[in-house]
Amino acid sequence: MANKTNPSLPLEYQSEQGKLNILGFWVFIGAEIILFATLFAVYGVLGVRHAGGPTQADIFVIKEVVIQTLLLLTSSFTAGIVMWELRRNNQKGINIWLVITLLLGAGFLIMEINEFQHYYELGATLQTSAAMSSLFTLLGTHGAHVTVGIGWGLLLILQLSKHKLTPKTASKLHIFTLYWHFLDVVWIFIFTYVYLAGVL
Amino acid sequence: MTKKERFPIVHIVGFLLSIAMTFLALIIALKTDFSKNTIMTFLGILAFGQAGLQLFMFMHMNEGEEGKAKIVHTVYAIFMAIVIVVGSIYVMTAGHPIH
């Protein structure tokens, strides 16, 4: 059954296994939504307990956050183009846009590391207060996801150069772009409910 | 079924819309004098709009034989997420801990 193919569908849906893997990944995304919901809930409750330490308004630099947001938004767009090139069976295009996506993701990550260093210099660390603990946990979990995504994307590029475009590699690419878009969705809520709400 | 468009028009429209919504959120948050509650309501609408845009325009949530299952599952997860966040904040800040 796993090798039965239906050529009228997009490549990643042609094998039964590829199709099921994509559905399975949507189930995983449901679990990830709940994971981030719990972290947002903790931040929503404890984000106001500063224990005499710095507040969000003291440490946030909105200009830097806007650049981070633009990097991640653009990388989500280029991940969308990866999927578009996949539908056109253009392996070269997939590679180019995948590399651009990962570079934008790496740029985001470098900025986030600098941001954490800046917070540390201002006396805001994981141990400072309940607000800072929940803030760093939420941001750090998102950043860890981006880090994993970059490693995942690199491995996919290697796999693609070895096995070329098949229903199997196509479904893996599709799943990777889902993951990457999901990270952007989470960031939209961090941008709104952590950063913008934090400086209001 | 395989699309052979020559230009990723849906993606570009989605990208421009999400950039526009981000800057609209910034302007509302930093340049207007509405009350904090009004601002957060606007920002919430923009955030959920942008998330929906990602899910449908980029993630092709409604695509394939399992399109409906994906939508039902994801919408349920989002509903649970809202219950977790709003419920936690309500329980922990509405005065219950005093007792």
C-alpha cells in the first residue's frame, strides 16, 4: 500500500504514507498549539510579577523586535515559495528558497541571542523574577523551535540532493514548510501579546 | 490538480497583507491614544487575522482529502489554547487566590 501512487495529486500526496505523514503532522501542530498556549498562560499570569526587577517596558527595544518580526515574516513567505516550487517540480528553486529561508531564520536567531544578552546586561535573567522566568521560557521555547527548524532544513537539503524529488522527499518538504509557517504564527502572537502589550 | 502557475501570486498577496497588518498593529500600538483595552482588542483581531492568513494562504490547511479533518482539528486546538490562556488568567487574577 505504501508504494501505491496517484499521479493526479501533488507529489507529496501521491503515496499513502506521504499523505498520512502530512495529516499526522497537523495533529502534531495541534499539540504544539497547546504547548505554546500553556506558556502564554503562565506568562499572562506571572508577567506582571517583577519582584522589584526590570519590567518589560524597561528592557524591550521595539525597533529590534520589528526587524526580527520582518525577518521571520519574510522567511515564512520564502518557505511558502519552497512549497510553490515543489508543486512545479523545480528542485533548483526549492534549494535556493530553502537556503534563503534558513538564512533568514538564522538572522532571526542571531538577533534573538543578542536580545537576550541585552536583557542580561540590564539585569533581567531567567532567575530575576516570575515575569522574566516566564518571558524567557516562552521566547526561549520559540527560539529553540527555530534552531531545530534550521537543523531540520539543512538535513532536508542533503537528503534532497541525494534522493531527488520523490513522493517521500516531497512530503518531508511539505511538512517542513508547515513547521516553519507555524513558528511564524506563534511569533505573531508573541509580537502582539508580549512585545506590543509589554510597551503599551 | 497540480498547479502550474508561473507566478506565486497568492503567496505575494499573503506576504504583503501580513507586512501591512504588522505595521498597522505597530501604528495602533505606538501612535494612537486609545485606551489599552481598545488597543489590545484591535491588536488581537490583527493577530488572529494574520494567523488565519498563514494557515490558509501558506499552509494550505483546507487542501487535500483530509482538508476538513485538518481544519476541525486545528480549530479545536486553537479553541483549547484560548480556554487555557483566558481561563488561567481569569482564575489567577479574578480574586480567587485571596481566599
